[in-house]
Amino acid sequence: MAGAERRNFVRIPFWFVARYRSVPSERAQQHKAAHAAAYRDAYGKNLSVGGILIETEEHFPLSTLLEIELDIPSLSEPIVLRGRVVRSDEIEPDKLYDNGVAFESIDDRYRKTLSNFIDLFK
């Protein structure tokens, strides 16, 4: 079936500011050789309970672990999610990249919050 949707979650187009940072590997953390980077701004382009598409000024290799901080209007504090880069496409040579990030284990509270937020835009 050509053009069939392969995603497991509803994805909404939504432009918003998100913050992200790369997370050192467990091995680097065990050796205390690396620290989490500072958060940087990105533009969120779409969002689902399973992941996010962010536009950044840097390319990430596949499987890079990112920590993403999102401000959801119904919450007083941002939610922080971790996910792995599943795609990184250059959209402006050496300047802008679309990075698809699949969330890893999400706290049930955050999952419900994201789901309710996404439902508002369906």
C-alpha cells in the first residue's frame, strides 16, 4: 500500500521552541569522561507521543541520545524526555538539519500529558 502511514502514534504539525542537549553514553558517564552539554534551542516541527521532529543547527549521527525539554501550556514546568536520533536530514547546507527523535521510555504522567495535548490539535 503506497504512501501508507507507518507510525504508531498520531503526529501533529506544530511549530514551537524546544530545547535539547546531547547526553553522554553510559560508558562515558561511568568513566566520568563526559558531562551533559548545555541545552540549546531548536524549533519543533511536529510532535507525537512516540517522538519529535526538531530543526537544529547541528547534524547528529543516528542513535545519538538527546534530552529534549518541552514547554507544554497546561504544565507549570517543562517536561524532559530522552530519545534517540532516527534520522538527520540537511535542509540548508552546513546550517540547518531536521532531526527525527524517537522517545525512549516515557513516564506515564508525561505520556498522558503529551497525549492530551496532541488530542487538542487533531
